[in-house]
Amino acid sequence: MVLPIELIWESLSMKIFKPAIIIFLFAVTIIHPLNGQPVITVDPDEFSFSVYTGASETQMMNITNNGSSELEYTIEIDGTNQNNYCLEFNGVDSYVYFENTSIETMIGPNWAYEKTISAWVKPHIDGSSDDIFGAWNGAAVYGQISGSGNFFGISIGIIDGEDRIWVYNWDGSDDRIGIEYERGEWAHIALVHDNGTLYGYKNGELIGSVYTGASGGAGTQMVGGGTDNGRYFEGSIDDVRVWDIARSQQDILDDYLYELNGDEQNLVGYWKFNEADGETAYDQTGQENNGFIYEASWMESDATFGADHWLSIDPLSGSISSSQSQSTSISVNALDLSPNLYESILHINSNDADQPQVDIPVALNVESAPHIIVNIDTLNFDTVFAGYQQTLNVGVLNQGSETLNVTATVSSDGQEFVLNNTDFSIMLGESEPIPVTFQPTNTGDYIGALSLSSNDPDADEIIVVLAGISVDPPVIVVSPDSLSADLYMGETETQTLQVANNGSSDLNFSINLLNSDTTSHRLEFEPGNRPRLSIQDIQNFWNSEHEYSSSSSGIPSVTTSTRTTRSWQLLANDPQDNNSPYDTENIYYELTDTTHAFKYEYYEPWEDAAGNTVCIMYIDLDNDLETGATIEFDDEIEGIDVLIYSFGDDGFDGTYLYEADNDQFVFYEQLMWRVAEDSTNEFSFAVNNELFEGLTSSRMVSLSGSFAYEPDIVPNEGMLDLLFQPPWISVVPLDSVVAAGSVLDLSVIFDASGMFGGEYYADIVIASNDPEDPEVVVPAHLSVTGASDIWVDPDTVDFGVMFVNYGGTLDLELGNDGTDVLNVSSITVDNT
């Protein structure tokens, strides 16, 4: 309130001088401190949770605005139990030196082949990278002193213009994976050496993998610099871990965001860098392989690992009107947490001038227990024929900290659903499939329940609904039981193959055509001084140096528009999973009279074909794992008899055959043709059909993509089946549905075009859903009568001028362009 001026002057004119009153009158002009200001209150003022491992719980927090204007607030989560520090390295002469235990002793006898090393890394925001000769020469995050080199680790530097964090292993060559990074930002980097493969991870994501051999040496660990042949790192390093196994991606994802206890299985070195002062970095595993700190500085770490990921808030911000409240959920999740006490603080920041930050403590006590996770709530069986059965699995996972004991029972009106086993014990972190069998004896719809009870203290009985349908089966009848045709070269003939369904359900069928003349053959050739590839050459090939030929270098140039082909058949469809712009989507193949061709389609087009249209095929020609070579990639591939290389080097591209005596692959012949053009997304090539002559099928694995990235391996597991269909027979349609009680006529076309005279055999294989007769084989035979086609060169013989009683001799050349033997019965001369 402001006193009117007139009142003041009136008081003075009356000469009533009262200083105390005057002071009071001026004091009331001050604005009240609560006028127009928000006032925050939070209830409750702390939270305490107690849950079992793997369980979750939510409590509510009320934020109230007791002021007279809008309250704006945000909530931040701050872990108080981390005391997280890191070491800052100067890039000049600072390092941590671990002299107590060598790497060989720490990891064990398999140190050269199997290990995992990880660290949190933050390159200095004002730093710069040097050009380096190899990853071993980079600024060392982790490396060694061995007296003879720095053989594996993590470094940073510029190679071929690429500034990367490098994960590397030296096995005689610099096998490395480049990882992109941002200066001033933390990244978790992991090196995994799994026998023949080196993997690089960033923040739990697989960045790439390369083929590598045994590490060339080891010695004493160094962090931050001081390695043999390496440079000094400028920036921060935190939480260095060494494991004596090759950890999986899931292993890394499970714990890279959390500090460990130090007693985890296979953890053989662990330095948290949380000492905050002093010159010693203590090994948390109890092996006392402590590190001596030289010229590195302690700093509080702002790395995101160790943050309280067990705690979540919703919402994290808001606006609250005067005299109103808002509820906020405070949720904890003990999934993947070890039994322990976890503490955090919620910082509630607001525009309350008198109380701009309110701190709310949160405590989580995690008690040890198993924790059951079931992957589905309903198990739907396919339609099962009456009198037959189908078995499906229900997956049960233990995400707790103790052994999970499960008892399973099923219930239904009859005995349609059956369990083979009822009691299971599942170790922590492991899963167990529970097989359930649906075995109806009559037609109808069936419902049952799978009940799972366990020693998870937080879980009630879990019910999985079981559902299945039963119908009577189809019955396939095929006639005739064999087919044959006698044709002259160039003729065609169509015959009818009848498929009948004498059952009570739809008959689904598909047809495959296979050569049945499967005479075993081996290609004979003299190796001589032909080029050879050792197994090591093959495994290191992707990361070696490559050359590309000009278009005039010798292999016939054939374009897809002018080349006569039969239709492409899909061999494989591969998911987009290679983290590369040169990722294979589809592989096709086609069989012609002279070639076996392959076509690759990428998900994205390329600009330059050179180096980006690479294919290597590993073929088990005879489907025999006991013959051929064993080649290691992510997994071992056994029984490889043939290699096909196609990447644009005419002196290297071609077919290579395995020579068991020397355990090497020997060059056999060039590609028949190759097409790889710029600015498209497909390339193709062909090999001589002689390679697959007489075979019904082979198995293969394909590596494709760009040399600048890791190869895309197709398929992701196992091998592809390469089926060889005979070119002289076709069936229309190749698949269909025949209703109960119906008949379908198929057209079988015999085609002797381009065929040589002789006998040809094939099998028409009809696969169906008839449970009693799932595969019907109809033999087919084609007898071709060939025709000879004589030619004579020259067509005129001119002896010129001859002397009387003298003669001369000229040669006539006879040839046969036909498909049967030419018999010359006589040659006569007409002297008229």
C-alpha cells in the first residue's frame, strides 16, 4: 500500500512531528516477498525401495505450488554412490604403467587368441590427431611394452585420411577396425579377440570385425601412452577392464554402463580410476596388478557409465499453477543389478527464488533372488492334422541373481497338450526352452494352459495360453508315376502330370526339378605353376591390398542386355545388418547350357564399382564335410572344395580348386564374364558350368560388399543350398493348392533345344503337406536324337594351271556343327 501524498503534507502542516510514524509510513511501500512468486513443496522428502533382483516398483511424488504464480520445474538424477573419477592424460609424457603382472600371466595360456579389453575414452576437445603408420603407432589408450612392439590394443590417429579410434591386433599385419568419435565426448570402446576374428564395439554396438591371427607379442600393459612404437594420448580415460575370454555383444551390453564389483567371472584386470589422488591405480580384481601413474591428473568423471539407470522419473519437467499439485512417478528397476544398496539424489530445480533446488534422496536395496521372464503369453500351434503332433517351445529366462527353479504343468479338456519335462533349474543369466506338444486325436479347436510356478519371490503363477486347431489331413495321389519323351534335337513336347487330393483338407504342394544323373566327377588338371592361395591368404584376403583391371584386360565383356540367359532364381534374401552402404539384399543364380551365373543386389546403389562390388564364394561342391578345407570366419566353414573370386582383378578373379596334399587352393580358370557398372546397385558374373556338371546340389557361403567395410556374410548362420535344375525340363505351375476331392493337371515340357544326342534323366520332386507322403518323386527321362551338320572348307577347289602328266594336292577340311556324330560314308569325284 502507498500512502497518499496529501496525507503526508497534511501531517506536516499540523506540525505533528513523529519520526516513528513517518518511518512506518514509508516502510509499508515495500512489496511483500511472497507477492507474485511460486513456492515449491515436495512430498515425500525421501524415497526408500526394497526389491528383489530383476523386480521393479513405482512410488509417487507430489510437487505442490503454494505460491501465487506459475511454478516451472525440472528434475535431474544424480548418483551419489559412484564417487566417479577418471585420469586426464596430457598427450606428451603421461601414462599408467602396470609392472606387477605381465599380460601373458594375467590372461593365461590362450592370451594370443582370446581376450577382451575395454575402456571409457574421451579425447580432449582441443586436441588433434597425428598421421600414423598403423594402429600400433597411434596415441595409446591401451597398449604394451614388450621390447619388440605394441601388438594389440586401442589407439587414436589418422590412417589414410581417416581420424579414428582404432581397435587393433598385430599378427604380422596391422589388422584394425576404425571407430568414429567426437572430441570432448565419452565413448565406451571394447576390443574382442575371438581366435580368428577381431571385433570392435562402441557403446555396446558392433562397429566391425576383421580376420586376424595370434597376437605377435605381449608384455607389460600401458594406459595413456609409453607403448613400444606408440604415441601419447591426450584426453580422459576411465574404467579399464581386461577379461580372459572373448565376450559376446550381449555380455558387453549387460554391464558397460555399470561399475563392477571386481569378482566377476573371467575378469582378470579392473581399474576404476576412482582413487581421486595419489600415484597408484588399484586393481579391483584382488590380483594386485596395480598401476603406477606418471604425469596423469585426477579429475571428476562426467562419463555416463555408472549413472543411475535403475531409476526413472516421469515426467522430468512441468508447469504447476498456483495452489495446484502434480504427481510424478518414481520408478526403480533391479533388472541386471547385483544385490546391493544403491543411492541417488533427485535435484528438483525450479523458479522458486527462495528455494531454487530441492534435493530428494532415493535409496534402493536390491535383495538376491531369481527372476523369471517368459517370452510369450500365448502359444499358438499351427493347424495340426488329427493323429499327428507338433512341438513348440516356451522360453524361460532367469534375469535374477540366484538359480531359478521352475515347475511346469499343463491343463486342457483332454490329453491334447503334453509336457515332456515338468521341472527345470535355470542358472542366472541363462534361458531354458520348455517344449509343449500338441497331439490331437480328433478334429476341432483346442484351448489349454501352461502353468509355471517358480522360486521367484515376486512372481505369482504364470499362465501361458495354449491354442491349437486340428483337421483331417490331405492325401496326395500323383499319376503317372514316371514320364519319358523321345525327341530330335530342337523339338519340344508337353505331357500332363496329374496331382489329386483324396483327403479332407487343402493340399499344398511345390515342385523342384533335380538332375538324377549324378555321376560323381572331379575336375582333373595339372597344377603346375598356377597361382596358389594358402588358408591364411584366404582368411586375410579382405584386408589385404587389391588391384583392379581395365576393361581391356582379357575377360570377355558381356552386358546383361546382350547376354542370353534363363530366368534368375532367388538364392538368398539377407537382412540389412552389415552397417555398411554396400550391404547385400538379394543373391540370384541362373543355370545355362555353358555357364552358372550369379547376380548380387545391394540395398543402396554405389557410385564407383571398383572395390565395392566384391564377392567371394566358398563352396562345398560335393556336400561332404570330410573333404575340402576348413576356413575360419565368425565360425568355422568346413568342407570347402571351390573358391570363386569376383572383384574386378582379371589376373586374380576366377575359380580356385582345393588341393588336399598341400592344403592350398590352386587357380583353375578365369570367370566366363563379369558385369559391374558404376552408379547402380547390382553386379553379376559367371563361371564355367563344367564345375557343377552332374550334381544335384552344393552348399555355399558368400562374402560380399566393399573392401572399405567389413564383408557381409550370407547366410548369417549355416550355408546356402545351391540347387542345379536340368535345363531340358520344366513344369507349370511349380506350386499350387488342390482342394479336397479335386484334381490339378500340370504341364511338363520336354525341350531338346540345343541338346546333344543322348539320354537325360531328372526327378520331379513334389513336396506337400500330406503327412503320410510328404515327398513324391516322379522320374523323368529324355532321349535326344541328335543331328549332324556337315561343313566343308573350302567349298571350291581350284588347282589352277597344271602341266600335262603332272599333278597337285589340295586339302579339304570337313567339320560337324551338329549334335550327333557325323558318319562320312564316301567321298567321290565327278570328273565330267
